[in-house]
Amino acid sequence: MKLVVVGHGMVGQRLLESLAARAATRDWEITVLAEETRRAYDRVRLSAYFDGVSAEELSYDVPAGVDLRLGEPALAIDPGSRKVTTAREMLTYDALVLATGSYPFVPPVEGADRPGVFVYRTLDDLERIREYAAGKRVGAVIGGGLLGLEAANALRLLGLATHVVEFAPRLMPLQVDEAGGAVLKQYVEELGVVTHLGAATTAIRGERPGSPANGLVLSTGAWVPADIVVIAAGVRPRDDLARGAGLPVGARGGVIVDDGCRTADPAVYAIGEVAEIGGRCYGLVAPGYAMAEVVADRLLGGAATFPGADTSTKLKLLGVDVASFGDALTPDKAATDRLDVVYLDPANKVYAKLVLSDDARTLLGGVLVGDASAYPTLRASLGGELPAAPLTLLAPAGEQADISLPGTAQVCTCNAVTKDQVLGAIAEGCCDVPAIKSCTRAGTSCGSCVPLLKQLLAEAGVVADKSLCEHFSYSRAELFDIVKVRGLRTFSQVITEHGTGGRGCDICKPVVASILASLHNEYILDGEQAALQDTNDHFLANMQRNGTYSVVPRIPGGEITPEKLIAIGEVARDFDLYTKITGGQRIDLFGARVEQLPQIWQRLIDAGFESGHAYGKALRTIKSCVGSTWCRYGVQDSVGLAIALELRYRGLRAPHKIKSAVSGCARECAEAKGKDFGIIATEAGWNLYVGGNGGFRPRHADLLASDLTTEELIRYVDRFLMFYIRTADRLQRTSAWIEAVGLDYVREVIVADSLGIAGELDAMMAQHIGSYHDEWKATLDDPVRLSRFVSFVNAPETPDPTIQFTRERGQIVPLQIGTVTPTGSVT
Amino acid sequence: MAMKWETVCPYGRLETERGIAALIGRETQVALFRLFDGAVHAIGNVDPITGAAVLSRGIVGTRGAAPTVASPLYKEVYDLRTGECLDKPGVAVPVYPVRVRDGLVEVGVG
Ligand code: SRM
Ligand SMILES: Cc1cc2nc3c(=O)[nH]c(=O)nc-3n(C[C@H](O)[C@H](O)[C@H](O)COP(=O)(O)OP(=O)(O)OC[C@H]3O[C@@H](n4cnc5c(N)ncnc54)[C@H](O)[C@@H]3O)c2cc1C
Ligand code: SF4
Ligand code: FES
């Protein structure tokens, strides 16, 4: 039998997945007609595209056995003869599913067709916006709803001064009430977005008819300048195919379907935003998914019906948590059969309202602005009894009492999964969130229920498995405490007394090596410790793809004398090493064979260099800008501080590498906010930022303390680093660690000494600084240590014959020796 | 042809739970490992995934009962007894006979 699906959007995709999950491809030959030229993607996360998430990452995998025709829209359907026409051919069907979604509504405003006016619905729209916005200064968004605020954020991210025009007297009129809207407005304006509320756009103006937009005229008479205009004024169902075929549509559009998602013609279904079900169209993905499930069931002979929809939403808009659920917008006074419980904290910009039945027992709906941590619990309680007193539920995160939901409560609304179903999955052996996801689908869509899933796991007594590897059932932090408290010095002691058997592996050995190094700071390659080190630490250099090593001498703060530059140049020339300036303000020499490392380092040490620890999970570089010494804007000596800090923390081993930077003023030329700890000069001293990261998941650092003296700064950095070293997980950068433990907590420990361990942290750092030694110098001074730097134990001088180079742009490059298929983690 | 034993180095040159490379003839690279219990194993030194001669520089350990080494490049783990890659079925490195005689390590070739 033949199934034709029209539209490959989120809901069409969900239908395909459900059919695949039920092995329906055996009964149905499935063709999908898609208007867009790319396969379905996560439209809900569309705006992430401006945060650097690629189109590919947003896209879904198409189940096997589906004939997907990209860029081939359906032009007409004929229910009588069961035929669909495309520009290429005529297809026959036994069942047809319309999943054509919506189109953005563009109000009939004068000038809406000018260049520079866009809508916000597809990846192509976003690409066009990004292209057009380059070099522009001001943007305006028409529409202050959910979509409008997302678009406004996008314009901000593109570097434009941003205006939002909303017809209603508050932002997000469909989701939040008046008081919530006021708090939201406060947030949005603090971000520099100018709001124009209670105003309609009467015209989009440009210099001449047909020339690009340069501003908006509002019904209030105001003029809003705008080089680019994004219209986000709502959506309309794409019901044209159905209309053309004579299938009934609703008064405000939308293909009318029954609770089995069937149109007036039983062979034609409609799902998602294009469908009008129970008298309404839904502009959210969860109801669409529910419809997709209904149709998947029906196509296999079932009789599922649409269970009704929850239109709850939770968003993080412009960094503000906003949530609305259930029946939140009942007029505050008129209704006598319901009670409003309102919580307003203007100082912290938190607003919450719960709508309860008149006996104050049943939760009917609510609105949260500023702090939505209670959302998963509240939403799951909708229509049922409140699991705790209202104010307990609304109390800021962390102060919440134990709350338990009834088993029938829907934990994941996107996928209609109840608490009982999740508990059932846990009982059947799902022991972490990914397992629950794949077994129940809970948490796989908007993700807002994931905290609740974690809570259920914890309640069920499933302890998240933090075992390092098969040899230790402890986390790195626990192992750190064990080693420290018991004063253990060797891996053998650690594994025989605290391991689970065996002799370790490439995961636990480097962890123990790093803990021993952080605690004792001894030469890392003596005795048993030698066996623990990763190859990079073992040879004090970074292994490259062809088995050669790179050499990175320390260049503190990026400052270097001409003599030292010449010395590096001479070494590179004499050993014929590929030479490159790194992203960390220093110089990397590549292509050294293992037996050459000691000779190269002898030359570098003679010229006054020391190890740069590019190979270690250790302090890397402290970048600097020129600062007040030279720069006309500088307010402090950033180079001097960077050098002092790099020398203070050099050689410090940690759960992961540590990077830092110091900028001489707020222009931030050293990019300190992208570092594990970053320092920015102020007129009064230094601001200290922590938890920044470039790399895989970039994160801007958070301000820990401001206007510090140099002495205070150093004290806080000392404690920050030692607290991180003691408590972080294996390979956890400070960014992830801060998110796990919380910035406020870290601040309390470091600044207010809330745990009373500051003295101990200070002493640990003092011990590190006092025992610093250059590893390369220590190696060269000792013939035994040197003996491992040989190519072959029986032919120490013979170069590895597999290492071969060719030349490119005047320097050596490795000759490709094999096909590299990276697998595990490259650390 | 009968197996020839080639002497590569004194046993004392092997570090506990580390490897070292030896060159047999002009081309054959063997990675020698000394385990915690003193046993010696020899496998091919070339990492089959990358073609780089680096296995002797990986971390030695155990997986279940198997003594192992993890390739230092992309961390695939090999069983030192069989040469089999425990992470990628079908991938393996050669295993060489090895013995200690009069304090000298000998590798069987031919
Ligand atoms: C050489 C250099 C690239 C360059 O030519 O510029 C480089 C090279 C490597 N980086 Fe990097 N990174 C270099 C700057 C950076 C930067 C930029 C910076 O430091 O300002 C970043 C982003 C900033 C950050 O870390 O937050 C960076 C983010 C990474 C990451 C991702 C870390 C993350 O948290 O997501 C890795 C992978 C890892 O560490 O697990 C990585 C890993 C590596 C490794 C160690 C990969 C490896 O195991 O072979 C490369 C070693 C090269 C070698 O043998 O020397 N490199 N790497 C840079 C050395 C800087 C230095 O002087 O020490
Ligand atoms: C920026 C943004 C943010 C959003 N945020 C949220 C959110 O936080 N929460 C939430 O629940 N929802 C959100 N939504 C709404 C959500 O994306 C939609 O509800 C969902 O995508 C609807 O799925 P659908 O398959 O019905 O329609 P769509 O995903 O729009 O897919 C319809 C597809 O059909 C194609 N099509 C149309 N006509 C034809 C034809 N004749 N032939 C072939 N193909 C055709 C279209 O090109 C489109 O690709 C957001 C939407 C946007 C744009
Ligand atoms: S950060 Fe400031 S002091 Fe440093 S170079 Fe930039 S403008 Fe100059
Ligand atoms: S509620 Fe959206 S994924 Fe669970």
C-alpha cells in the first residue's frame, strides 16, 4: 500500500519515526514530498543557528526505506482519484497525510514587500537574515510574542541595536499575564532591546518606493529606525492543498479533522500546525507529535484518538526563563471559582502566579517569569492536587521541599509520558537519563522535563554511576579525597586498597597520576608514577598523528625577547621542525622524533626556556594584551600581571587543562572571558571572571569578584584553582564544573570561606609554588630519566623508518601514513 | 624454518607496566611490555588504525582478565596476549614469542 506524506517538517518527521518504530515500512511504501530543499530539522531550536549550531546539527535522520523527495512540493491533490501532483510526476496513494505546517502571517502593512523585510520560520530565512544584517546597525521586529522575542535575540546576536513593536499592551500576550509581562519587559530592556508596546506598525518606510527598508511608522506616530525588519506576527495554517481539493477548513484556516486526525475524506489525514482539531489549531510541536502518533496507529489499523493537548511552554528568551502552563490567563478578578496565588520579588525580578481551584487544592495553570525551576513539577501536577503548599513550590530553587507527584502526572508533555511510565522504565533497568530517553522518549523533544527525570531517578534510589572505569567505583573527586586523607603515594596502594581488581587502564591511571601530581608536585616520571602517564606526559611532549612530537616552550604572557625568538628559530632550523604560532600566544615546533627531544630541550633550556606543559592537563598559557605600558586605552599593566600569574601557576596539574588571560581594559583584547579564569583591568583594580571556555562548548566566564587589588586577586585565583582541582571530575573544564556546583557556591567558598577550607586551599597552593621545578631540566639532569627517549631499545639512534615527511610552503609536513579514523576521545 | 631468537635488551631495561620499541631486522617493529607480575609480552608496534609506530608508548593495564595496552593516539585497547583490538572487532596486531634468558629479553622471529 502506498502512503504519501506531504511536508517534511517536525511533525512529518515524527510520523516517519513512529512508523519506523512500528516496522510499518513492511506494509507501507512511503513517499515524502518536501518543499524545503533540506531534510526536516528542529524548528523549535531554530534560533540556535545564530548561536553557532549548524544546520546539520539541527537536522534529523530520516528512517530507512522512506523515499524522501526534497525540493519537490505537492502542487495539488485529488481525493477522488487519490492522486497527488508534483512538478515532476503524479503519484497515487492509498493514504495521504498533510503535514504542511504554517506560514508566517505578514500583515497588510504598506512597504512589507521592501528589501530588508524578512519572516522567521525556516533555516533559509535565517540564512538570508544573517547575510543581510552584515554591516547593518539597527533592526526592528514586528511582534512581541514568543517568536518575536526570539527574532529580537537573533538580531542582538548579529550585533544590531534592536527594537520590538507589539500591538498588545504587554510582551508575550498569549503566554503571560500583565504582571508577568511587566517583569519580562524589565529584563528585555536591560538587555538593550527597546520595546514599543500597544503600538501597531502602520508602514515600513524606505527612501523611495521599492528601495530597502529604513524604518517603521507606528500608530502612536513614533518613528523607529530599522535597516532590517523581521515580521513575527503569528502564523497561518498552510491549508491551500486541502482547500483546492474541496476538503473543509476552519473559519480561521486549518484543515478540519476528527479526533482520529482524519479529514472529511477518510483516506486523507492532517497533522501538526495545518490541522484544526477540536475546533482549534495548535502552534506548538507537542500537540503535533500527539497527532503523528495517532495517525501512525491508525495506519496500522489501530483506533487511537487525539488525547487533547497541553499548550504549556517554557522558554529561555534572551536569557530569561519564562513558563506558562494550563489555564494561566483567566481574568484575575472576574472568576470567583478560582484563586490566584501571586509571588512577586521585584528586586530579583521574579514573578510567579498559580491559578488554583477555589478550594486551593487543584492546580489549573500558572505563569513563571525570571525563575522557572518549578516548572517541571508544576506542569506535571496540572489538573491534579498540588504536591505541596503553593509558596513552597514557588520558592527559589534550592529551597524547595520534597515534592512528590502522583503516578498519573505527565512528566514529559511533549511525548505524553507519565511518572508511572518513567518509574516502570527505571524498574526495568534504565539507570540514567539517556536510557530513559531511548526507552520512553521522555525528554527527547524540548528537554524541559530532564530535571524531573533526574529527580525521579534519584527518588527511585538509582545512584548515578560515577565510577571512573571498571577499576574504581569512585568519582575523581572522591578518589582525590581518599588519596589525600590516606596520604597514599603510589598507584599500587590506591588500586589494591581502593580498586575493584585488575591493574588499571588508560582512564584511571592518568587520573591517579594527576591527583598525585596536584598533591605532591614531584617529578612525574619517577618510580611507579612513570607507568601512569599518558604518552604526552610520559615524553613531556605532544604526540602527533605520525608518532612524532611537538615542542612548546613556555612564553609567559606571550612576551618574548628578540634573543629568545632567535634561539627558537635556530633550534627549529637546526632540527628542521615545522614552526607555527599557536592560538595561545606561543610557538609550537612540530615533527620532533622521540630520540631528538632531549637534544632539542637542551638547546632550549640553554637559551633560558622551560617546559610549557602543552602536553599536560595543567596550566597552559596566560595570554595578555599589551596593556597600559603601551596601549593608549590600558588602565593596568596586563602583561606584568599575566607573567606573574603564569609563573605562579606553571606546572599546576588539574582535572583538565587550565587557560587564562589578562586584558588591560574593558576592550578585552586578550579574550579573558573565554578562559578558565580571566582578568580584566578596571580603573580601580581587577575584575576576576571564572568558568570561561572556548573549544567544544564555548561559554563566557562569570564575574566572580570586581575591583580587586592584586593581592586579593591572587588569593581568590589560588583558592579557585585548588577548589576546582579538589572537586572536579575527570576531564571536566572549569566551565562545566562551575555549572555543576554553581557560581554562588564557589563564590561563598572562595570569598567568604563558607566551608572553612580557605586556609587549606591556600596552603595547597603554597606547597605547589614552593615545589615547582622544570620537568625538562630535571629530565636532562638525570641519565636514567633520559634513557627512555630512544627510538628502539636495541637501536637507540636509528630513526623510526615509518616517519616520513614531505615539504609544504617551505616546511616539513608528515607524509600520510595511514587512514586515520578517530574514535574515542582525543585528550 | 626453525624459529630464531633475537636478543634485544637486558630485562632490566624494561620498565614495569610500560612498553618500549625494538627493531628486528630493518623493518619489523616490535613493542615489548613488562607487566606488573614481571611477565613480558611482544606485539607489533604499528597502530593499525593510524599506521603510526606508537603502540609501545601506550598505557598498560587490564580489561577484565586481559592484560592490555591502549594506543596513545585514539585509545583503542589491545589484548597483549592475542594482539586483538578489544574495541574494534576484526582489527588486530601481530603477536611475537618472547622469553627472558640469562637476564636478556629475546624475541622469536622467522
Ligand atoms: C597548538 C594549538 C593550535 C594552534 O596551532 O594554535 C592547539 C593544539 C591542540 N589542541 Fe587546542 N590548541 C591550541 C589552542 C587552543 C585554544 C585557543 C586558546 O587556548 O586560546 C582552544 C580553545 C580555548 C579553550 O580551551 O577553552 C583549544 C581547544 C582545544 C580543545 C577543546 C577544549 C574544550 O574544553 O572543549 C582540545 C581537546 C581537549 O583538550 O580535550 C584541544 C586539544 C588540542 C591538542 C592537544 C589535541 C591533541 O591531543 O593532539 C592539540 C595539541 C597540539 C600539539 O601537539 O601541540 N584544544 N585549543 C594551540 C596551542 C595553544 C598553546 O600555546 O598552548
Ligand atoms: C523560531 C521558532 C521557534 C519555535 N519555538 C517553539 C517552542 O519553543 N515550542 C513549541 O512547541 N513550538 C515552537 N515553534 C513551533 C514549532 O516549530 C511548530 O509547531 C512545528 O514545527 C510544527 O510542525 P509541522 O510539521 O506541523 O510544521 P513545519 O515544521 O513547519 O513543517 C511543515 C513542512 O511542510 C512543508 N510544506 C508546506 N507545504 C508543502 C507542500 N505543498 N508540499 C511539500 N511540503 C510542504 C514546509 O516547507 C515545511 O517544511 C517554534 C517555531 C519557530 C519558527
Ligand atoms: S584590552 Fe585595552 S589595554 Fe589591552 S590592548 Fe586592548 S585596548 Fe589596549
Ligand atoms: S516535556 Fe518536552 S521533552 Fe519532555
